[in-house]
Amino acid sequence: MSQPMGQPQSNPWQRARRSDGPPGSQPPQQPQPPPGPSQPLGPVAPQLGVPIPDAAERLPQFAIPAADTLWWVGTHGGAGETTMSRLLPGTMASGHRWPIPPPPVPTPIVLVARTHASGLRAAQRAATEWASGIVNGISVLGLVLIADAPGRLPRVLDDFADVVGGGVPRVWEIPWIEEWRRGEEPNPENTPDEVFEVLESIYALRASNPPANPAAY
């Protein structure tokens, strides 16, 4: 029988809070709640009436032995699922597939996509597939959108991202990071604060192992 997901022992993305005064001038601050959308803003379960996509529009599936970790599901090639798995140790990249555990415990997953038009369309297809109820045994925590270029999204893509994000429980955004483009290995030293906030939020969801609403087995 599958066992509930194990609890991570420490959060490598919890930064120490810095003070502006000289050392020792302020007492240690109390731990702050993780930033980001911890409460779902979109649907948390498959929905009646969502049509099942054609087979050619679906992600493949593969079996995993137990729901004992969090999986990143890249919705298209180059989405960034491997990068996300390196950023948060103990998590896994699924290879653009749905990881399906044996019943009854579902496995938590986070969708990953780039913010260009084809990436957003791929994320929308994956979200629709999940919402149709055809994917059994997964609990979708949300969607990570990784910037595909420097600067602000064009209005048409920004609006489309809002539409896509409305179909999943939560959306996190990661900005363009030039160091990663140059081939530097992502790590806490070359990662901006915005990414720390995303990972703290996802870490907290993983650690709390919230009640899930997967498609029924």
C-alpha cells in the first residue's frame, strides 16, 4: 500500500532575514509565513462537464511505486521541470509525463511551462486534461510559469496567462534569469529573491501535505 508523502527535513530556500542596523542591534525576528499563494485561487479538483481531450492532446503517463515525493510536470519540451527539481532537493522531474502511483494515496504535482504562446497553450492542454478527470491519482498543487525572455510579457500573452492560470489551484511566476541562460547551475547563490519566494511557498505546501482532491481511482 502506498504511504503518505514523506516530510522534508529542512528548507534550503529559507533565507535568513537581514536587518539594516549593525549586528546585534535588533532581536531575532520570528519566522515569517511563506509568501506566495498558499491558498488555492482556482479549482482544486477535476470538474464536471470538462471534455476529455483527444489522445494526441494528452500527456503520457507512467507508474511510480508510491506517492512519496513532489513531481514537476513540464507541459512541453524545455519547460523547466529539471531546473525546478534541482532547485528543490527531494523533488523529481517527470519527463513531461503524469506520474501515477498505486491507490489510494495521490501524488502531488506542479505543472511547469514557459510564458511564450506555445508554452501557455501546452499548460492549458495539461490543465484541461487534469480538469476532465481522466488522470487518476494526482493532486495538482498549481502551475509554475517561467519567463521565456527578459522584460514584461506582451499584453496578449499576459492576458492568456491569466486565462490559463484560472484553470489550476495556484500560479507562481519565475522571472528571466540571465545566469541560468548562460549555463550556470541554479543554486541559492545565483537565484533572485522572487524565486526564493516561489520555492518557499511550494516547499510549505509540500511539507504540510495538504488534503488532496485527485481524480477518483
